[in-house]
Amino acid sequence: MTDQTYQPTLSQLRAFVAIAEYRHFGTAAARLSVSQPTLSQALASLENGLGLQLIERSTRRVLVTPAGKRLLPQAIATLEAADRFVASAAGSGPGGTLRMGIIPTVAPYVLPTLLPELRTQLPGLVPHVIEDQTARLLDGLRSGVLDVALLALPTEASGVVEIPLYTEEFVLVVPRGHGYAGRPDLKPSDLDSVPLLLLDEGHCLRDQTLDLCRANDAHPGTVGDTRAASLATVVQCVAGDLGVTLIPEMAVAAETSRGTLEIARFAAPAPGRTLGLAYRASTARTDDYIRLAEIIRAHRPE
């Protein structure tokens, strides 16, 4: 039974949140810059004070108990409020830790510009970047493990607020000398019977590409024969003459710079995607996330 007079410390709450986030005591301790025994003692003190088991620990894995899952969002909200209090006192704007999820088809192209800009404009903010697929990022948002997620919209996730940032076109990458190379007037139906290479299951770009084909009655050839976990890999497969692929505009410069690839563009209205920032509707940091969205929008990749 919980002692009603018990007041957890911020250190105890940070220990609980870090362990729940990383599911590994060593990693959580390193992130908090404390020893593992200190971390374990902080969690034990919190659990004893609450009279609840928050974390289940075995020799092979770390699990968050049902009680831990119920209390985790409130623990995160408490830490967010404390961070905002300190940042406000210092007059430095939004501050504290920002657990930011990003989908793999965005992270490599946005982060080189975004992270230096955050250091300049929001010096009190400490970003923690988690790259993952959309479904897991949304799970992280709902459970409180993530604060925000940069991904393709709409997500249609309940309890999540979305801020649209910008829309970008899809570009077809082809081997040098391909019949489509350099064309500015492709139609989605031109993907019919083309050997189209896709990212692996779970990537939203894969789903968007297949949806585009279905909507235009295009039936690409050999779909699924080759799949990759990153755009860099799938583009190299194109360079190896295994097929063609669709990539977002932001990735073109980085992924086609070796000179062995060419691109083709679609006639207007070109297919594309809308990127946006998502966060929990229940958060107390809405103003911070609106500011973050403005920075991301202003410094989109060229």
C-alpha cells in the first residue's frame, strides 16, 4: 500500500523513466551519468515508497509492469514540469531533455541541419534522438517514452496532436542510361511493370509507394524480391541495376551523389508526402513543440 505521505524525488523519477525507456540498467545509468548501483537504489526507493513494483527485472530482460505503464506518463510529465521550471528561471526558453523520434527516411537528411540549429536557438534543450519505424514511434509517444516524433502524416493515432511541417515530392531513381532517366513528366501509371525496389515491411515509404501504385492501377514487377532497411541500401541496389525506386526529394542529393544514378520526376501534381511533428495531446509542453516545429519548418533540407 502506498504511503500517502511519501514524496518521490526527481532523481528517483528520472531513474524510473530512464529504465522504462532503455529497458537496460547499464544504458539507463550511463544516460543519467550515475553508477548502476545508484540507479538501482533510486528505483528501489521509489518502489518501496509507492508500495508498487514498477520494473520487472530478470537475467535476460527488463519489463515495465502494468503499474509502471500506468504511472510512467505522470512521471514524465512531472520531470517535464521540473525542466520547464528550471529553464524559465534561467530565461533560456524551452529546456531539459527532448526524446525525439524520427523515421529512418527522414533522420539522415534532417539531423545535420536541425541539431546545430537546436543548439543555437534552444541551448537549454538536450535532444535524445530515437530512429525507428512509424508504428513503434507512435507506441513510444502513447506510452510516454517519446516526447515528439517527426514522421509522415497523417498518423490517424488517437490522443496525438499533429503539426504539418511541409510537403515534398517523390523522385524516381534509376540506373544510368535507363529509359526514364531525366524525364520531367512521369505519371504514376509509368510504374506499371517496372522492377520496383522497396524498403522492408514497416517503413511508411514502402506503404506510400504501394498505395500510389494501387491508386493508379500500376503493377510493378518483382516487388518484394529485394528489400532494404535503409534508403542508402535500396539506392545502391538501383546502382547495381536491380531495379528502380522512389525516394523523397530531401534524399536525392545525398543518395545520388556518386554519379552512377539518374533521376526522373513526375508531372504535376507529383506524388509525395507530408512531414509533421506529432506529440501527446495531454502534454504540458505544447508551446515548446510549436517552437520546435517552427525551427524544423524553417530549416528543411534543400
